[in-house]
Amino acid sequence: MDIEKAKTIITYVVNTTKKRWQQYDEKWEEIDEVFLARGYEQGGFEAWKFAEYLKRENIFSIEKLGLILVKYKGDIKYNRMFAGSLISPFYLDLKNGFYGDEGKKFYKCVSNFHGKAGAWFWSKLWQLLVCCNYLKNNYNASFSCFLRKKFAEFFKVINIQDSDFLSMDEGLWKQFKKVKKPWKELYGIGENVFDFIVGDIVEAKFVKNSFKLDSANLYFLKVSGIDKLLNSNLSRENVINFLLRLNIPYSLREINKGIYTYCSETESGNFGFCRNKHKCSYCGINNICEKSID
């Protein structure tokens, strides 16, 4: 594997999946819903599928999910014995109505969920509820309000309008993130996922180089052999710097989405060439990829 091969492989992957990843765009006016669908898409948990269950029960909002823990007075840190199964004390209290109608509906969503739960399922659900309660109590149950207030603090002003927030340039956005590290207030969300939440907001041009180092991107780097060019250092920062050095004619976020689409299990019905040795034979760059498929 060499740099030119890596550039050819990644460019091909992003080109091939372009029509699909262009559909991932989101609108600023829907950022609160995007937060709920994406914020806890971690550890194999298909949070975007769980969001559909919340919609059916009419609790798909930070306000309604934030109400569930209003009566809770314990430690906000996740405790598996307390909230780690449907028969745990917390979920039995949800079922029995201690946490209100919203709590009962949330229990129903969890018990009926048929998507991929993942290794961190129960902790992600708990973190979601804690974070929604925090946003409800401190930021008008609004992720957009949270972002504007953090940016206002950074600028040392009282208020920031949507238009002012969305019009900032990329350099200022990077400085804002470096100084404020806004994700630190959001339980269970780090910089990686924070970038994922805001990365496809079409009105926000400053996020064009947002990046989420997800399992599909990691898998792609290893299967293709590109990881060897990074000396197997697949930290988020190292991967980002490597991809930027390739000077591919796409933004970092577009490269990120292209690789995800080509390699994720979610999109394997349409693509998934790196997940299957038979499918691999139909890939247009299999002659230069190392094809390290298990």
C-alpha cells in the first residue's frame, strides 16, 4: 500500500457512494431531532431506529424525554444494577408509572425495540435521558439553544441569533470547539459524536470538515491496508490528518460519509463490498486494495 493507491481507493469509494450520502443532509430547524437520532449512535446501538419508536409514542423530543427524570434524585452516573435491563429497578419503575406517562411510553419503546442494541445499549439509553433532562433544565429543552448559548459565552455576549451562529467560518468554529469543548456538558457525548450531530446541517458551512471515526471507517482502513500508512495509529486525530494530506476533492465530512456508506453494515444491502469476499470481486478497486476480509 502506498499514498497514491490510498488516494485512488478512497476517491473511488466516495465517488461510488455519492448519490447515497448526499441524502444524509439535515436542516438546522430540525437539529433537536437530529441530536436525538444521532447523539447516542454509539457502540452498535442503532439510535436512529430507536428514534422511530419514540416517534410512534409521541415522545420524540428533548422536552418529553427530559421530563422522565424530573422525579429522580439519585446519582446521574450509569449504574448497570439500577438501569441495565427491563427487570432493573429503574425500568420497573418506568413500567409502573413512577416516572409519569412519558416514562411508561419510554419503557414500551425499549421493550418493543427490534433494532441493533449493541454492547452499550442500556448505558446509552440512560445517558440519553440524563442529557435530555439536563437540556430541559438548563437550555429550554433545546440542543440549538445549548449551541447558541455556548457560542455566546465564547464571544462574551448575551445572545447569539441563529443567523449569526450559522454564518461563522470554519476557523472560528474550530477555535470555539477548542476553547469551549461544548460536548463536555453532554453526558455520554464526546467530540467524535458531537461532530456527527452537527456535521450534515446544510446551513452550517463551517462543519464541512466534521468527522466521526466510526466502526465502518476503522474497518475500511484495516481491510484496505491503508491503516499501514498510519503506522496502525488509528486515533481520530491521526486519521483526520492523514485524510486531509491526501488532498482528495471532497470535504472531510464527505469522505467520512462515503467510507461509512461503502463499508457499514447498515448500508451493506447497497454496497458492503468490504464485508463479503464474493461481493469484493465486483469492487472497482479490488486490484489495489489489500482485501483483508475476515
